[in-house]
Amino acid sequence: MWPPDPEPDPDPEPAGRSQPSATLPGLRALLPARAFLCSLKGRLLLAETGLSFIIFVCYVASSASAFLTAPLLEFLLALCFLFADAMQLNDKWQGLCWPMMDFLRCVTAALIYFAISITAVAKYPDGASKAAGVFGFFATIVFAIDFYLIFNDVAKFLKQEDSAHETTADKAEEENSDSDSD
């Protein structure tokens, strides 16, 4: 049941019995909104976080433990971006280029997961390494979908900016050409 239902009015307490306080309303502010988790970006970030954690656990249990750093870092980065997007920090901190950071995170994660997955499946014989490799291929696909969508959003934004600059430049040229004919 998401989001948590508001707490009903407490019943009057019997004398001598105290009821422990329920969750603090301030802690609920840290939970992501249901609308964000149901959005495409929210689902992609949840998938990236979950797959990275599963891959990390697989590498911890395998003989390919040299690769466990990459999924751990990707898990932490995906968790940070999930939190930042859910709390709308990209709107609050305008000084950072959020789409570019997210794009670079997704591109590097896809490339790293693809490389270590091939190595884990081909070189290591144990089942945990092979499972980490298979989950790594799934993570590669999820990260690639995410960077493709980010790239399309940025390209649309830049086309809108470019067309807005062209129309203002055309208007300025027309005004200058009209004043020259006098």
C-alpha cells in the first residue's frame, strides 16, 4: 500500500497505558512520491538501483570478487540520483547540470557493466559469476535505455533553444534591413 495511509485518530487510551508514538511525519518526507516512482524515470532508476545491488551481491559471493567495486559504485550513484530526482533537487540546485551528469553516469555504467559481464561469463566458471554477468547484461540494457531517453530529452531541448534563437535573429535581421532602406 503506497503511499502510507494517514493514521486514523487514536482511540482514547486506557489509564496507565501509553501508546508508543508512530512514525514521525518528518520521516515521510524522505519517501519518494508515488507519482515519481510510477513515472518512466522513477522505474528506470529503481531498476538500476536494484540490478546494481543484485550484481554486487553476486560478485561478493563469486570468485570474480575483483569486479565488485563497479556495481557498488553504480548502486550508490543510482541511489543518489533516485533520491535527488524524487526530492526534486535538480529544480532546487540550478548550478549543476543534472541531465549531463545523469547521462554520463548512464553511459559509463552501461559500458562498464557490458565489459565486466563479458569477462565474468567467459572467464570465471562458478555460478555466481555467471549470474552476475547475466544480470550485468540486463543492467547494460536498462542503463542504455536511460541514456537514450536522456539524450532525446536534451536534443529536443536544444532544438527548441536553437529555433528560438533563430526566430529572434531573423526578426533582428528584418528590422535592420528595414532601417537600411530609408
